[in-house]
Amino acid sequence: MWAVRRPSARPNRPSPSPPTPTVPAARPFNAPAARRLRAALGMAPEHVAHGMRVSYGHPHITPDHVMAWERGAAAPTDSELTALAGVLWCSPAELIGTPRTLREHRIARCLAAEDVARAVGHDVHAYLRMEETDGWRGTERQAAALAELLGLGLPDFMTVTGRNARLGELLRSAATTRWQAYVRPVAKLVPLDRRSLEQALRSLHEDYQGHMATTLSWGGGSGEAGDAGQDFLDRIVEHFWTKLQGDADPQTG
């Protein structure tokens, strides 16, 4: 991992008018954590804004920005988030909750897009397009390098590389038909021990079939059973990872 350079200080400048509250960005900014960390340091919003202006080159930040972030009325940009983490003496990961996208995982690791692109062997502009569209494009070697650099567990790796849709299709078929026929296709997509994979697929199949049978035995109509079964299938990927939690943490490779 490359060292992250702290932006040089810039002179303070007159601040513009307070921010207009907006719908929070898609990034899962952890507003309560930001407020809690600031309070633990004994800082007021004015101190946070001053630090971001003077030490991190964000002359437009005012206490109103800080308070809007903490209320969840607005969310900081990527560069503002990094600066806010610096002022609060924490990592960006502590301010964005659980990373969900490729960009969020990169920010949580305090990496610049150029660093990630260089490490995985991508042109930086092509890499940034992947972040913007949430569509990973790369070889298996590049994907493995990405997983190692960002410290991705297998569920996150599958998500950021866009493989969850295909995985969901295979798992739904395994649960509703003959699960044995889907061991090999799923194994090609997910680097898992074959025995663990077989156990997970068999368990999903049994859970789905048992759930449907139980719903009908309670006197529910076929419509209720269908609704319950569809709900199970809609969350099939989540159920799959839950089945694997008892095994050793799977690694990509």
C-alpha cells in the first residue's frame, strides 16, 4: 500500500454562504460516527471546519457544512471525507460505514485512484470509469491484485467485480432444481473449496424446498408459498454467504 500524502496547508479564505441541505449521497456516510468522534476530541464544528480549511486545502468549508454532515442533511465529497478524517484523527473507513462499492473500498483504504490503477495494471481513466459505472473490467490476475490491495473478502470481491448477478442466477437454479448440477458452474465463478460449496448448495436447496413445504402444510395457499419462496430466492446470495460463515474465511485467488 502506498503512503497517502497529506495535502499542504493553504491560506484561509473568505467562506461562502452556508451549504444548502441536499439528499445524502449514495455513499453510506456515517453521520453519528462523525459527531461522536468530534465530541470525543473536544472539538466544536468551528474547529473541524478550521482544520479542513487551513490544513487540508478546503477553503469553502464552514461550521454549517460540518453540522449538515452530522445531521445527515448532506454528505462530504471524496476529498472532503479524506480531509474530515484527517481532522478527526480517524480513517475514512470509520466515516463511511460498511463500504459497498469499488470507490468506497478504495477511499476506506486511503488510496488514490492512480495508486489502485497502477497496482492492478489499468489505465487510470479506464479505472475511474469502472468506479463511476460500478462495472469492473479486468483479467483474473488484475482481479486478484485488486482483492489483495483493497483487502476484499470474497463477498465484497464478488460485489465490486459485478459477479453477484450471475451468482444469484446460479444459486436460484440450484435451490429450485437439482443442486448437484450447479456445483461446477458456481465453482468456476467463486473460488471455494468444493466440499464447502457442495454443502452450501445442498443446504440452500433443502431450505428452499422445506420452506415451501412448511408454508403449504400450515394451510397457506399456493400464493402464500410462492411469495415466501420468492422472498427466499430474492435474498439467495445473502443466504449463500450465511451458509459459508461457519467455514474458514474463504480467500480469493
